[in-house]
Amino acid sequence: MSGPRERFSPDPPVADLGFARVDTERSRRQGIPEVVLCTGKTPSQVADILEVLVGSEGLGIATRASRRVFEMVRKRLPEARFHPEARLISVGTPPVRRDGAPIVVVSAGTSDGRVAEELLLTASLLGLP
């Protein structure tokens, strides 16, 4: 069991990639790993971050991804999957499904469909009901 100081450390273990500091133990502290937002990152940067996350957490998720980003990720992580409707890349092993109240996603119309799909898939990949 970790003590309060370790659990709430202001300086969590990170992999410093120069352009990003990747939290390599977020799932241990928060219950879910870091998720990569692709917006503003190059395809190579997304691939670098996902390699770190898969190596440290066993799971990498990248949101707002394009097919171009996915192609770069797949070159380095051949097991990566692209989910075009959700604009999401997943690679690695999702955690065991957790117990608890289910997450509900409500969409106001067809223009929200991609965001709703992204939310549902992300929750599922994180083992949330």
C-alpha cells in the first residue's frame, strides 16, 4: 500500500520526450492511464507517446486521430487499431471491466455522433461500464 506522500506526489514518474512529459504510472495512482489528444501533435509525436504508454501502462489510447496519424502509429505498433467513427487509436490490453454505475452518453443529434462514439469507446477501453 502506498503512503499519502507517494500517492499524491506533485512530481509523478514521467518519461520526458522533450516535446511531452508522459505520466507513466497514472493508472496506478488514478485508476486509468493517460490518454493522448492528437490535436497539435505530429504523427511521430503521437507514436512516440503511445510507445511509452503501452510499455509502461500496457494500454495506449489516442483521441481525435486521423488516418495519417494511425499509419505512423501502426508502423511502430503493428497491433494498433483505428476506430474511424470515434477518430480513436487503441493499442495494448484494456483493463478488466470494473464494477460500478454505468457511464451514460447522451447525444443531442447526429452532429454529436463522433464525439459520443469517442466517449463510449474510450470508456469501454478503460474498463468502465
